[in-house]
Amino acid sequence: MRLTLALASAAAAVIALVAPASAEEGMWTFDAVPAEAIKAAYGWAPDQQWLDRTRAAAVRLTGGCSASFVSPDGLILTNHHCVVGCLQNLSSADSDLVAGGFNAADRAREMKCPGQQAEVVTAISDVTGDIGKAIGALTGAALVKARDARIAAIEAEGCTDRVKTRCQVVTLFGGGQYKLYQYRKYSDVRIAWAPEFQAAFFGGDPDNFNFPRYAMDAAFLRAYEDGKPAATPAHLAWNPRAPKDGEITFVVGNPGSTQRLLTETQRAFQRTERLPLTLLLLSEYRGRLIAKMEESPEKMREGGDDLFGYENSFKALSGQFSALNDPAFTAKMAADEADLRARTKGNAEIGDPWAEIDTAMAGRRDTYLDSVFLERGPASYSTLAGYAQTLVRAAAERGKPNGERLPGFTDSALPLTEKRLTDAVPTYGWLEELGVGFWASKAREYLGTDNADIAALLGKESPEALAERLVTGTKLADPAYRKQLWDGGAAAIAASDDPMIRFFAKLDPRARELKAAYDRDYDAPVTAAQARLAKARFAAYGDKLYPDATFTLRLSYGQVKGWTERGKAVPTTTVMGGTYDRATGQLPYKLADGFVTAKSRIDKKGVYDFVTTNDIIGGNSGSPVIARDGSVIGTAFDGNIHSLGGNFGYDGALNRTVAVSTAAIQQALDVIWPAPALSAELNGGKRRR
Amino acid sequence: MRLTLALASAAAAVIALVAPASAEEGMWTFDAVPAEAIKAAYGWAPDQQWLDRTRAAAVRLTGGCSASFVSPDGLILTNHHCVVGCLQNLSSADSDLVAGGFNAADRAREMKCPGQQAEVVTAISDVTGDIGKAIGALTGAALVKARDARIAAIEAEGCTDRVKTRCQVVTLFGGGQYKLYQYRKYSDVRIAWAPEFQAAFFGGDPDNFNFPRYAMDAAFLRAYEDGKPAATPAHLAWNPRAPKDGEITFVVGNPGSTQRLLTETQRAFQRTERLPLTLLLLSEYRGRLIAKMEESPEKMREGGDDLFGYENSFKALSGQFSALNDPAFTAKMAADEADLRARTKGNAEIGDPWAEIDTAMAGRRDTYLDSVFLERGPASYSTLAGYAQTLVRAAAERGKPNGERLPGFTDSALPLTEKRLTDAVPTYGWLEELGVGFWASKAREYLGTDNADIAALLGKESPEALAERLVTGTKLADPAYRKQLWDGGAAAIAASDDPMIRFFAKLDPRARELKAAYDRDYDAPVTAAQARLAKARFAAYGDKLYPDATFTLRLSYGQVKGWTERGKAVPTTTVMGGTYDRATGQLPYKLADGFVTAKSRIDKKGVYDFVTTNDIIGGNSGSPVIARDGSVIGTAFDGNIHSLGGNFGYDGALNRTVAVSTAAIQQALDVIWPAPALSAELNGGKRRR
């Protein structure tokens, strides 16, 4: 499972609060952990010290994953699929770190992951009053402008050290709360150890979001500072024991986005417009990519990470689509809405936020296709196009006062934007052309040949010809050229004859216009309506509520537990030896070399993967699974198929987290891809490489 | 627009009757043309003689199209896209009849289209009582068995001459009526003339289902008998004049399938299950095919017809999906159901057919995925696999009494089945492998790796390995081998070690089991319920009703008329010269060579394509557009984007038929791809080549 941030953002601004219906439901902020409920369910709950210690060890990876420190020397446990992009970026035709895995002989050989940054929350403070004052009685575009300006200022003031800290204001409860999160950041993150792809992703797409499962989806990174391993005294104790049925587990990480309190109208939009369109685009692009990859082993390697991402998104969104078409699943949500409507009827302070959202939604439907195809243009499918869009926008935005800039270009956001832009990563011409050509062909198909924007952008060029001209002509694959344009600012962009830059210079005014219309006509009224919905909900159901996920730190509690699938009990754990039974000799069920050569040394009865009832979602990938004593016993990497409806609601009977156990990772370090120094480090041994 | 018979059949057995809500709505059977309504709207209606003459000239093409005789020598007017498969089958790397078009220098050079058969209705008789007696009080599987046996017998008795005639019993009004259609058939059909693909399909997929339009989607076939052009004294007069705004037009052809009276539950199944799944599969396969075709010009040519078909189906079904997600469109259907429920409440004779359909539908949902992937298996995407399935089934079926055989293998159906199986057509290994591999990969994805059927069919093979083994190993590309297995019957099939045959021998029991379950648990109860719904509808709304489309001859009346799109009037016609304005020099807006070289000779103000209000659907492709005087003034080839909801309902304000005018075709024959002999033949001239 991977966080689909890009896709999730299309549904933006839908943040509301939820009253848990099931004992283990909830993605709780660290300043509002429901200790009483946990105690009621398990006879014990974590105290403040436990929470503080855990929070200090919890890591957010800016690529869209979660992780945790597991040694005093900056060692980070996460999922293999959270580092596979890094491995691919560091690979070449001669050295395939995805297929072969990575095992640094010593720390000096740990390799820097381009674009990667690790972040640890150091403080959370309430800035609701501050922002509320800035908004005052404003509405529409003025509301959004005032709010965003105040957020930019708070972030800038909160983190003056932009090398080691990062500030983010997070909107919770649909505008009911604003919190400033301060992070300690590590922008030098290196890969220390990763298994072979075929072990990490054994079973491939067919097994993804399924269980039983046999996947070593784990890897180790290390945070560096000033060229040395970072000192991380706050870390989780490594506990390579098997999980026990029924034991309490905590998953601590950064769930990306949930939409658990959409109104019926908003859910209908998801079901009838956004999800079908997104799925259809993903399907066709997946098909094109698969066929192109089959042209050569080199393309197979180069396209692998993208394919995984698209297939993962496809499956996740398919699950959402199915959930929203399941009458039993949606009936509860409809009943919840009806109940809240009944309770607030005639309450003048609340008014009719549903009707306001209906109005905004109707307008959104009219411009939705334009937004999908024109706000990001080919940047939705092409890395080089993404660079061009960032550069064109940065040139304009950096000249403005901090408070007036687009998100991503405020003072607090610029360092990461620049790092992502200028870090060297390989790009592949065929893949870039595939992406740009696909975008152009679908934009023309959906908006129509006679659409004014399409006519302006494509002229008499075919999608394929446009893609070839932009990709073969651009120099943006060169990080030095990107840095030069970044440093050169508006003048450099205006002077550039790079075709990709020129294309985005032409598209950008329209993209900005669409974003402005979205802010004004949808975001502003919906934010205002949702804030009142939040108020209504607090009044109706009390304050034991958690906000929708926002890719910020949350705690979920649950237990090690299987489930019943069509009358059949699904076991809680798998064992290492099961891999051999499932292997077919052909992809994606081909054994990793390590499993072949270490067969006699592997403890086949040792636990491999396991499931828990924790409530997680994309973005939680890599989260530590933590036992009562605060030690780490696994890393969450997936949900079962039922967890996909979790975007809209949690079903405790069926929704499960899938994790790889520390016991399995320990076996991997001991006998499959031996890493004695790493093992010693994890287990508190003194040995140093 | 093309008839998507294969896809439509997945929704099978949903045939009901409809009361027209809009003046021009309706696909009328020739024995129940609503003369009064036509007269009321247009002050004139066709008499019996007009209808008889027209019916005798109307042609059904078994590939899924409509057509008409337009000369006494068997000349047939249809669409280019109805013969593109034939052109592709007759092409080679050296001679691309799709790209270059076809223009027989004389009749001796007209070329036989493999698998093509032309049919003309000669008689329609009512056999409702006969079949009703056979069914008696039976239910479930027994009902289906008795009904099908009686149908097979009636067909066999009705057409003892299987060389020149064909009989089909058609179920109308959901079992409220059964009619025997007798056809004169022509199984030697040759291509006489076809324009260049780039003229026929100018604008390609982006312009498909759109208007204004600039497409020469017309072609001429000729029916032969005993090696000579068939004598067809009954034919339409060729009338190469421009259509006039507001003039009455008749479209006579074979609409394939409509579903205008599904219950709410059945529509929900379409909206939430069948359409999304079908669209997603089409999308990904389309993507794979596009990427593979780009590998070489040869593959571009070889895959062209398939791609067109998939893109066409995709667009058509997308339109259906959108229609079913349009609250305004569906509200009327919901209201109709509510009205009929209210009118029949407490009527013991009608009972509650809706509840019976609900029950059947719930069961159908449970087995739907199995049906999609296992009933036809890889035959859904591969010609060779289709041969294997036909051969395996024929071997078993032909040994049974006529009344017990599966559809397609009864005495009346066998000749066409054999012709389709044994006619020589080229197949392409890469395309076959693509199809089989795609089927296997999606079947595994949707049914799951651990599904018993998947385990049995794939074993330890990957989808790609299975596809390669079956396609490289099979000899079914050779028509002589197919004929040998057909003639050899069950013994030959049992003895064959052809891997594709063996694969289907393994799959067939499961496929039959699924079909039997469908017949018993869905078809039988739904047929019974729908017959009572039909009765209720007749009682409530009188007998001025037309049955859902069944790929049998229908008449639609309407007029030449544009429509208003978002406040803007869409004109009724386009002119030839518009092609040059729309051309970009790049596909799909590249001018055909003929348009380049004949530019100075083309009458640029001459009408090209036009729209009418006729109510048509896939299967009507190639239908003549007939003027009041019975002459042909165009051939229908498409509907506008609004016509796609026509599967479920007709909206007279927006739904339009798109046709190419005989005036444009005459220009093509005169100056673009000159065919003087053909022109003389059409225009009653005596000249012979």
C-alpha cells in the first residue's frame, strides 16, 4: 500500500470529524488520545511518558510514508516500497538495486536517497484563534487569501531555522481547528539495507491488499546530519519476537487522507465522477505502461516503480469505488447524515451547511474535467513536466510577499520544493514521452478537439508529436540546468527556450485561473460549511472525536486479530515457510534468490506477516507496530481488501492492517541477506562496522 | 458507431417493452408500424406497399451491421466501418486495403469477405402460442429447456433449405411475444468499393460520437449467388441529393440491443457492476493495444480494426455509464417504475415481478465475476481462443438432439457458425498473445490467485507464459486444421493435442456450469417476471408500444434536424470543404490522399454528413436513411454523444443519428476515388464494366 498523495489531493479540502462507531476506529492526534476508551477495551492505556517517547521516535518521510527510529544512530525502519523509488534512482543497467536489494557493507557505503527527507514532530500548538482572527467575517476568495497568508506567516515565524526545522499549519475538523506542527528535519537520508524486490513484493499486484501474505516489505534508512549519522536517543526498542493473538498494538504514523464525513452530495461526486474517471485513466495508462515495459528488460526495470504506484493506486481506488457502491456500507453514512440533519434542524447558528455544499458541488462538477487535465497538465504523468511546472511557478511566486504565494512556495515550503527539484534522479525518455503523450491524448479525448484550451495547447500537433517535441527538446533532465533556472528566477524562465518550460508558461495562466476558481467557488464555501458541520457534530456527539487524516502524526490502537471471510477464518499470521508453498517459479510468485540460497537456514515456522485491527490508510506505510511496552514488533505495509473502504468508514469486523514482523526482518538480517552490524545495532550490541 | 454484440450479450435476456414518451421515439417492428402517430406528426405515413418494398431491400449483415440493396445486381450500401474487418482480412503488408481503400476495376475483381453473410427478411409469423404451449407451467431450468427446444424445432422446421434460408425465433416484450423471422440469406458477399480509412474515419476516436463531422463512412458490398451477382429486383432507389431541413426520414435497420425497461435494481447492477468493470477492462486493454501497435507500422495496421472496436465500445459504454449517473435522466425511469408499481398494486395476476427480479439479481451479483472471466475465457480477447471454444463445444453439441443444444449449435444456427469458423482470416500472433495474456492476468486479478478455477487453469504458469504456450503452440490459425477438427467431431477433439483445444476442454465444463446456473437462476425467473411486467404495461398504457431492440429489422421515423448544445445551435449538415479546415496534417486529422489530389474537383459546398432525430442504436450502422418517396439519401453511421443514453431511453431534444449523405458518396464515386461503373449502376445507367 502506498500513499496516493497526488490522487488524494484531487479530492482536497474535505476534512471533517468523525465519531467512532467501532471500538478500534480512529486515527487520533497525539494531543487527544482517547485513553479512557483504550483502557475500557484493553484494561490499560499508554500514559503521557509512553506517548512522548513514541512520538519522538516517529518519523514522517516526505515521499509519502511513515517510519520510526530504531537505534541511537539515526537508523530508520520503514517499508521496502517506501524506498523502492530511491533504489531505482540509484540503479543503472549494470547495478539493479531494486532487483538485487541493497546491503551496505559499512556505513560509509550507505547511499543518499534523492529527494528524501525525514521529519520528527517536536511540538504541536493551537493556532485556531490566531487564524480565526485573520479570517474574521471574510468569505470567498478573500477568506482563502487571508487564511493562507496567516498560515504562511505563522509557519515562517515558527521555524526560522529552515535547515533543521520545518513548520506546517494543519487544518483539522474542517477548519474547526488549526494546529501548528513543528518538525525536526533530516534532509540527508541514506539507504542502509533493503531486501530483494522479489522478497519485498512477493505475490506482486495480485496479492496486494490481500492476506495471507508472504512479503518482506521492510527496509532500513539512516538519517544523517553534517555528513554523520544523526544522534537519535529517542528511538523504539527493537523487539524481534512474534506477535501474540489478541495483544494490544499501536500503529503510529501519518495516514494521508480520509473522507469519512463527506456529505451525501460529495460522496455522490466521488462515486459518479472522480473515482470512475481516475480509475479509467489509471487503467489505460497501466495498460500502456505494461506493454511498453515488455519491450526490453531495461524498460521493465525503469518503469517498475511507476507501474507499482499506478497499480497500487488503482487497487486502492477500486476498493473505494466498491465501498461507495455497497448499499450496506453507505446506508450507515446516509443514516448518520440524516441524524445530524435532524438534530440541527432549526439551529440558526448551524444553518444549512449541506445546502451550501450542494451549491458548491454543482459548480465543481462543471469545471472538474478542466481541473483534472489542465491544473497540472502533463505533470500528472511526467517528472520532467513536473519540474517545468515547479520552475515556471516558482519564478512568479518567489517574487511575491510570503503570504500571497501558492502552497508549496511559501518560505516554510520552499526548501523541500527546491530539494525535490534539484536532487539528481534519473529520468527515462520513453517513460516521459509515454506520460506526456498519454496526458495529451486523454485531455483531448475528455475536453474535446474543439475545446479552446486544447486547441491552444496542441495546435495542429498530435499528442504523440507534442510529447516527442517536448521530451526530446527539454534539458530539464539535467539537475544543473534545473538549478540554473531555479536560481535565475523569472528572468531565466522568460529567457528560456526550453520547450517544456515554454509549454508550461503557456498553460500556467489557465491552471492558476482554475485553481483560483476552485478556491473561490468550492474551497471557501465548503470550508465554511464544514466548520459549522464540525460544530454541529461536537454539539451532538461530544468531543470524543478524531479528525480526518491529514498526513500528520496519528495513533491508532487495536489488536493482533484475524477475521472471517465468507464464513472462513483468516489466520492472524503467516510463516516464512509458506513462501515456498506459494512459489510458482514465475513472476510475481518467483522466489527471491535469498529465499532459494538460504532455504535450509530459514526457520520456516517463524512468523512472517500478520494482521491487526488498527485503523490505518495510505501514508501509514512504514509505520511501526508497537507493543504495550513501547517496543516495535512490526512495520505496517498494507491493509486487507476491506480496508480500502476505510477512506470513508471503518468496519472493525473486516478492516485489517497487514504488517511484516520484526521476527521476520531479524531472520532476513541473520540468514537471508546477512547484515550482522545492523543486527547488532538494532539489538543493542556494541559491534561497529 | 459499431454494434457491440459481444459486450451487449453480457446483459442478456433483458427485453421489455416501452411506451414512447417522445414523438420520434421507437424502434418499430415492421408488423406494428405506428402509422397514426407518424401521420399525426408529419401529415403522411408510409402505406403497406411502401413498407413491403422497403423491407425487401433491407439487409442485415451478420457481422453486426445493417445495409440495403441499391441496385438490381445485388449491390449493397453500408458503412465503411462495417467492412473494415473484411478489408483488413484481405490486406497484407504489401497491400493495405484499409489505408488505401478498395475500388474493384470490374466485378470480377470484387473480393469475398470472410465470415460475412447478408440476410433479408422474407416473412414474420407469430409463434407465441406454440411456445407458450411448450412452456406450460414449467419454471426454472425446465422452462428454459422446454422453451429453447421448441424454438430450435420451429427454426429447423421453418427453414429446411439451409443454403438459402435462415430462421430465427425472436423473443419480444420479455416473452410476451415470440416471432419467427425467415430470412433469404447470401453467404457469398464481396467488397466492391471502399474509400480510404482516413476519409472514412477522419477525426478518429476524438470525433467519434460527435458532430459536426466529416467522415465518408460508406462502402459498397455485393451479394453473390452461384458465383454471380445476386438478382435483387427489390432495392432502394439511389438518390444523391442533399437532405432538407425538417424532411421526414426513416432509418430501417437492425438495432442490436436496448435496455429501456430495466427495473431499478437491474439498472443499479449496470451502473455499479457491469459498466464499471467492462469500462475498466476496455481501458486497460486499449492501453496495452495502443502501446503494442506503436512498436511497428505493421502492428499499427494489424491492430487497427481491434483498436477501433475497443475504442468504440469504450465510448459507447462510457455514455451509458454517464447516462445512468445523471439524476435528471434516471429520475424519469424511476418515476415510470413507481407509476407502474402503483397501477398494478394488489393485482394478483401480475404479482410482484420487481421483487422476483431483485432476488434473481442478488444471485447474479454473486456469480457475475465468474461469468465474465470464465464463460468465454480468453475467447473474449482472442480469435484463436474463440475458434477453440467453438470447436470444443460443437464436438459435444452436435451429438445431441437439436432441441437440447446450446444456442449457436442448433440446426438453424450451425451453417453460420461453421462458416465463421472455417472462413480464412489472418490472425496475428502478437495480438493473440496480447489478448490471451490480458485475459489471464485480469481473470487472476479479479477472481484471485487462490480461486480454484484460476489455480486449475493457470497452474504455476504466469499469464504471459500461458499466452505464449497456447498461441505459439496452436495450429488453429490454419482454416484447414479448423475444418478438420470440425469434421472430425468429438473424436478429433478428444484426440487433439493442440494446447488451445486442451485449454478449452478443461475450461468448458465450468463455463457450461456457469451458463446453466445463469439460465436457471437468472434467465428463467427474470423472463417469467418480465413477461408479467409486459402484461402490466400493456394493461396500463395500451398497445402502442415497441419492444426493446433485438438485432432484428426495425423502422424508426424522424426528421432532418440539428439540436441545441449548451445554448448553441448545432447545424444539421456539414459540407465537404469543412474537411480541409479541420485537417491538421497529423492523425487522426490527416487528409486522405483522395482529398488532397481531388481538392480542386470536389464541390466544397456539397453536403457531407447530416443529423436526424431517428431513434437508433449500435447495430443500425449502415442502415439506409430513406426519404418519403422511398429513395435512399444517406447511410447512418453514428449517433451523437447524447444518443449513448439511448440504450436506456430516448431524449428527442438531444438524441441524434449521424449519417453520410448519398450526395457525398456520389462525389466520392465521381471525383475522389472514381468508380464510373458503380455510379452508372446506382443511377440506373446501362454502362457495364
